[in-house]
Amino acid sequence: MNPYVCISPDVKLGKDVRLSKFINLYGCEVGDETKIGAFVEIQKNATVGKRCKISSHTFICEGVTIEDNVFVGHSVAFINDAYPRSTTPGGQLQTEADWKVEKTLVKKGASIGSGSTILSKVTIGENAIVGAGSVVTRDIPPNSIAYGNPARVHRQIGLPLETTK
């Protein structure tokens, strides 16, 4: 194993997963033939499907599900809490018991451009494209191109070509 990666024993890695240096994986699942770039963190209870490409400096937090054949560009950040706070109303530091993880779903074949932020409680539809630097605050329909802050659908796209796998 690469000395520059941190992979906890509870991680489930599929067949032929390719890992770069300086990654942190714990309690997550990564599907077959997926490639994970440098400086990526994938937290517990997150799932990445088969044949995905997760580019460098990306953060995939608890509660995120990424289906098969998804591209995630550089420096993409997922969010799992709509109203984050460091302390409880009583002033104590929050623990896991003080909040509920909000889920996010990225459907098969979607692409997320570099520098995007994906808020919780959204679904990015099958084969959708999110433009670089976008902030996704609501669902993106399948086969559409969305971009901006907040991301808005600008047009629909045709179905992708058949893949070889």
C-alpha cells in the first residue's frame, strides 16, 4: 500500500481501484475501476460507484451517494448539513448526536465541473452536467446542463453514446 494514503480497515474497495497519493478514506465504499485523485477525502457512509473519476482536492462527505460512471472535477465540495453550527444552543461543541446527516445523490453518468459546491438534499440526475464553479442548491434533472450560482438548468442534452462496458 502507498505510504501516502490513509485508508481505514472499514473501507470497501472494489476491484482495480486506482488511488493517488495523499488521500483519506474511512468507512466508505468505492466501486470497481474507480480512480481517485490526490488530496481527496471520502468520509464514512459515503458511496462511490464503479468506473468513476474523482479528481484531486475533492471532499465527499458522509451521506453522499455517487452512482456508476460519474465524473467529479477538481476541488468539488459536497455539503451534508443545511444549517451547520459549531455549538449547541447551550454553547457546547456539537457532536454527531447533535445533527442529522442530510443525503445527496449523484446519478449514473453525471459530470460535475471543477470548483463546484453541492449542497445537501439534492439529486443530480442521470447524465446531467454541472458546469465548473457552480453552486447546486436544488435538484438537476437528467440529461441537462446546469451552471451558475445558484446553478440553473440552461439546456437539455441528448443521450450519451453507448459505453464499452
